[in-house]
Amino acid sequence: MSIQLVTQSVGDALVTSLRERILADEITAGTAVTEASVATEYKVARQTAKAAIERLVGEGLLERTAHRSARVPMLDEARVRDLYFARGVIEVRAYELLAGRRLLTPEALTAHEAFRECSTNSDVAALVQADVAFHRALIDSLESDRLSRAHSVIINEIRLCLAQVQNAHLLAPAEIAEEHQTIITAIRDGDVPGAGQVGLEHLEHAERNLLAHLRG
């Protein structure tokens, strides 16, 4: 079966399509994604396929070991725990700092509303992207290039966790939106310890449900 792309840039469209299929679990964990298979399936040049694969490796949605094809990473307990730990170290402190300044940028509020709107449909890839955009907008509000870059590495990879939560129906999107609202409220109120606490609880809720799913 060939998959048609409608866009100005074939390379960008290819990345988008592969990303959406990975997040929707159509390309499952452990599956090899090779230049040959992508080029054949999408009817694109192997160089285009290679570039798309490398972009997704850079995003953390594919991983490649020495002399091996790129594959969708397997989510195990150790990976999930480490991802949420690293994310919490950055995000919880960031929310406390934002609350201390009562700093809510228009971009963060717009991202929050965009997620709310997205939470009413069943498009997992769009929902994950909106979730990531919300948290990224909050971190970017602190205007630290290094902090944003460090957070971007983690949040890109954790999209696999967010997608799994939705694909397995572990947490309702509307519930996530309400948890986002508690973070927004704490920041707006200048509640420094509260912002850190609700931010931590938000992460722990998703992590706990995902780990239970992996064990089950």
C-alpha cells in the first residue's frame, strides 16, 4: 500500500506522517523503520526517507544503535521512570519560579486553550502535540535558552509516554486539561509551593497510570 502526501514539502510531510503513525501506535514499539521500507511505502527517494528518519531520531521518537536500523523505542519501567523524573526536575521548579513572578504569557494561555479544544477529539497525535506545546510554552516563559533546550530533549522523547497514555485510555483528555488548569491557577495566584505541588501531582498521575499499564 502506498501513502500519498499532500504538501509543499515532501520531506516535512513525510516526517509528519511517520510521527503521527508512531504516536498513534500504528508503527509499534520495537518496529524497525528503514530507509528502504519508508521509501517503498511512501514512494519517495531513499535520501528523503533517510533524512526523515534522522529527524525522528533527533526528536526521540526513533532510536538507533550502532549498525542497527532505527526503531520505535520500547517503553519499559526504567525508561518511563527516568523520563518523568527528568521532566519533573525541570518542570516543577519552573512552575514555582513562574508562580513567584505571577508570570503567565499569552503564548502559555493560548496553548492551554488549544489543548482544551483538542481534548474533545480522538486524534492522539494532535492531542500529544498540544500537550507538549502547553508545557513547552510554560518553560519558554522563563526565557532561558539553555533551560528550553534541555526541556525540549526530554519532552520530545516523552511524547511516546503521552501517546501510550491516550492509546490505552489511561487518562481522559478532559482530566488532563483540568490538571493543566490547576497549574495555571497556582501560577496566576502566586502560589509558589502550590504550583510545584500540582505540577508534580500532574506528572505522577500520568506516570502511575502508565507504569500500572506496563505491569499489567
